[in-house]
Amino acid sequence: MKKFLLILCSIILFVGCGNIDGSEITSEIQENTTEEPTEEIMDIEQETDVPVEAEIYEDLGNGWVVERQVFTVETTELVTENLAERPVPVWSSEYFQYEVTDTGLNVYKTLNVLGERGELHQKLKVNIETPSNNIRDIVITLDFDGDNYFDIAVRTNIDDKNTYYRYFHYNPDTDYFEEWQELDKLNYFVSPFGNELNVFHKISDFEDETNTYIWENNSLVLVRKEKQYLDDTLIFKDYLEYDESGNETLIKRENLVYDENGNLIFITDVTP
């Protein structure tokens, strides 16, 4: 220890003369330090329950401090899971699987998250006039009434203007699909948007309608309509709203001009 103090005094003397940089002194002291603060490190590791970085300072006397860092590491045991035993939750769109038949649609439960099919769960009678090899073209799973369960729209037919659907509501109390006349009467595809349902269909090349509904006591109520139509040689678009009694109010009327290729090129506000 006396030898160490002698060396330290010599270094301080050299610093006073301006011949040695301070950073070199720190480096040399750290390299020549032979005593390891093992007891302090062990104490901190034992008191630390989470994987954090700790700092330890050893006072060597005469104003010199050696800094050391300690890292504690937690290890976790690897847990394996048999995915064949994990069920698909009822609120998932993959809870059921579907198959088109000559009489309609077969519904199967999905056994697990691996997608394995279970036994036949339900048969739905629906006339599918335009089948497809891709079941996703036929069955669309959406929550149409905001109850947080997936219902299904079944495509029945396609023509040169529109696509037609039938609807089945999922009842979580029975775990079965039920016929849904309230949506069936709309005929076309229903697009949920917030608490509204939008239904679009074409009438002719330049005529179409978009109706917007909301649910009230399990019944659909029309609240808005956008109607594009021909009047002689002119094309108009009306924006209509409906009150609780079903009374219609014209909000805006536009005159639409198309070019010879059917592209919209001009719109004029002609609201009366």
C-alpha cells in the first residue's frame, strides 16, 4: 500500500508539471487496481429483482474513484403449447367454416387455431345460383348489427349490374345462424360503417342509389339517400334526408356531365 501511495504521489507531481494528461492518469489507476469489490457486487445482485443496470463506485482514497457496472439477467423457462388444443374464440371470423352444397350452405365448427375442421354444425337453405371455387367469394363474415359477433352474407347471384345476397344472423345464445329477413329485403350487399349500413345498387349505366340505414329496435330505418337518375337527356344526383316519420327532404341537387367514355367531367349545383 505504501508503494502504491508513492506511485500516486509521483503521478500527482507529474501532473503539476503539466507533462501527463488527466485521462491517462484515470486509465492507469483503473488498470493497476487489483482489489475487486466482490462483496459489494454480490450484495447489489442479491437485492436487485429486475434486470437493470447498476453502478458501483469504489473509493480508493485521495479523491480517486473506480467505477464498475453490474448487470443482472433474468432467464425464463421455455413453455411449449399444443396449438391443436387451443380453440378459436367465438368472436373470431374463423370460428366457423363453410361449404357450398346443392341445397345451400354447410356450416362447420373450426376445431382449433390450426384451422382443422370439425363435424357438420348446421345446414343453411339458400339458393346459390352463381357458385365459386373460392368460398370467400360466396360467404362474407361481418358484424352487421353491432353485437360484436360475426354474421354472414351469402352471395346468391350476379348480373351485369349488381350482386345479390342473403343474410344470416349469428345468435350466441344458441350458437346457430338464423334467417334475417330485415337484411334480406335489401337484396344487395350491406356495408357497415360505424352505426350505419350503406347499400348501393345500380339501376342503369348512369342511374344508381345509395341508401343509408340505422338500427332502431332491431329494425332498419332509412336516414339518407343519394339518388342518381336521368331526366330527359340530363343526369342529376339528389341528396336526400329522412326524419323519424320518414318525411323526405332534398338537401342538394347536382347536374352531372359525363364524356363519351363515361367519365365524369363536370358537376354543377342546381339545388332548387
